[in-house]
Amino acid sequence: MMLRLLEPDRSPSSLAGSVPYTRPLHDRDRDILNRLRLCAMECRVAARVDLFEACALLTLEGEDAKRTFMATFVKCLSNAVHSPVKWYRPGAEEVTFDEAWVLRCLSTIEAGDTDSLSFLLRSRVAQADRRYIGYLLGRISDQFRSV
């Protein structure tokens, strides 16, 4: 006998009373998140990129590096997690689950907590892509730390 899990009720009536997820953000986190959201808006119509090839090409510095690492990350993340990634518009107070996950990854990198980062990557990213997504997150973190 197989156990069948029930799907959550996603009807409009069940969602009407739900409160959007809000998380207090520090100014630095809000800046990073808004830049990622802007990048996601720009990349929405861009062609998808192979993660391995994209990481091999990234050797830039300065503001160009910041934009390139973020664009590559945003373009490749949906493929790495095997589902669409939801980004709100820049300036939105609410934070999506995906955005909160990215911010958590960046904060574990900044804190030097490799065990938590490894857990976060394992929880969502395909095994073949973990190294590359971790690399991109590390470079994004480095770029914003140097600001």
C-alpha cells in the first residue's frame, strides 16, 4: 500500500486570507536583492546559459564583474533548481521563498558557515550544478563585500 500525500489547497479562496511573507532586511541585503531583481527583469527575455560554460568565462573585475556574475546566476538558477525562480519587482517589501533562499546563502558565505551553505545548496540545487551555483554566490558575495 502506498501513502498518498494530499496536495495543498491552492484555490483563490484559500489564498485570499494568506499574508505575504515579509522578512526584515538590512540595507545591504535590500541593495543586493534589488540588484538581483533588476537583473532578473533584464534577463527574463535573454537566452538561457549553460552553467559550466558561463562560469568558465567569468574573469571580470569591478562593476562589470558584479553585473556579469549576477546575470549569469539569475539566468542559470532556474535550471539548477529545476523550477522557475520567482523574483519580485525591485523595491517590493515582500520577499519570495527563492529570494529568501538566495539571501540566506549569501549570509552564510559572509559568515564563513560552509556547513549551512552546503545544506542550503543540497536542499535545492541539482548535484551537478552545486559547485557552480556556490561559485557564483561566492563571487556575488565578494563583489558586495568590497563595496
